[in-house]
Amino acid sequence: MRSRSWIFLLVFGTVATAAVAFAGPNAQAALALPLGVGAVATVLVIAHRSPAPIRRTWQLFTLGGAGYLLAAVVRLVTPSIAPDLPTFPSPADFVVAASYICLILGTYRMGHIRYGRDLSLIH
């Protein structure tokens, strides 16, 4: 029987998000990081259990998700470490750009695995 642990994360995340939607921005921020870490950990487990070509694709998705979490932490910490840095572009924006690249490459690889060399089927 296949593991369905992702369903727990989906249900918990939905219920918790609905519960803190009315609690204000501090509660929402406190929930976002653990849910993000849980999502990245789930994708990492999927990557570990997958065959090699698919594993590399899921690893790119993991890097993209982890990059977003890292960017949030960098955005939070940067003003206290270097208050002279501009708010845009900040170091966090470069981390977000690298995360986007990982997600785009992962999406491209996913289509390439599914449809082979004939990528015209995707459009």
C-alpha cells in the first residue's frame, strides 16, 4: 500500500489556514513557516522514493520550495544585520529568483519526462 502521508499535510494545512485566517498576521506568519517546512519535507520524501530521472525533478522542486523559505528568513533578518541595504533588490530577492529558476527547470523536466522529446504535446 502506498503512503498517503501527503493527505495529512493537505488536510492539516487547510484546517490550520482556515483557523488562523481570522487570528491576524502574527498567527499567520507563525503558521506559514512550519507548513512550508512540512511541504518541503514531504517533497523531499517523494524525491527520495522516486526513480532517478523523476528524483532529480522532485529535487528541483524541493530546492525551489526551500529557497522560498530561506528568502522569507533572509528578508526578516536582513534589516537587523545590514540596515543600509535597500529593500529592493535585497538579498532575499536573489534567493527568490534562484527558487523560480529551480521551479521552472523542475516543471520543464516534469513535462520532458511525461512526454519525452515531443514537447509540442504540452502546448
